[in-house]
Amino acid sequence: MSADSLLLDSNIIVHVLQGHRSLAEQLEGKHLLVSSITRIELYSWPGSSKERDTWLDAFFAECEVVELDRSVQDRTIGLRKKFKLTLADAIIAATALHKDVPLLTADQDFKKVSPAVRVILVET
């Protein structure tokens, strides 16, 4: 994967959706990846609206959505056992590991998976 590739945690996309302009600017020109669990989380987020779904459609069209294949599943199991992550967080971290890209997140809980997973923490 290229040096300009990032796997986005769900919270990063939420912040961009909510208008966090400087964060959105940091993503410009990057190869963006998202886990299929992130897609599920965001489309099923409470308070769904047609406007939000349209924005998500456009955003995800610009990303590589990584499916939950056997390799990601096996890595999820290992990370979940070792670090006691929630299922969604373990899938997201395993996806970053599987694709060999850094995970961009605002969630401090991901600190515990570093250095097994390259984590970039952002303040929002």
C-alpha cells in the first residue's frame, strides 16, 4: 500500500461529516480505506437522514471499502483476545493490519494496539 494510504476509523468520518474542515483537508490527496464495519456503523447510526446517507454515498465512493474476509477475521480474533477490544474496534484495527496501513482515529483506546497496528491519533 502507498505511503499516502490511511484506514479511517468511524469517528474520523463523523468529524468530517460534522464539518471539521482541518481534518478533511488532511485527508485530501490520500488513498482512503474504510472497514466494512465502519460503513455498517455509519449507515445505521441513529437519526439517519437522506441528506446524511447521500453524503456517505459520495464519501464512500471515494474510499476503498475493505470487506471482512477470512484474513481480517483471523486478525480480528487475535487482536480481540490480546487487547480486549470491542468487536467493531478489533475489526477496524485488524483491517489496518491486513492492509498494512496506518489507522487514523480520534479514539484513545486504540493506543493499546500500538505498535502491533500503526495508529495515528488526532485531536478533534
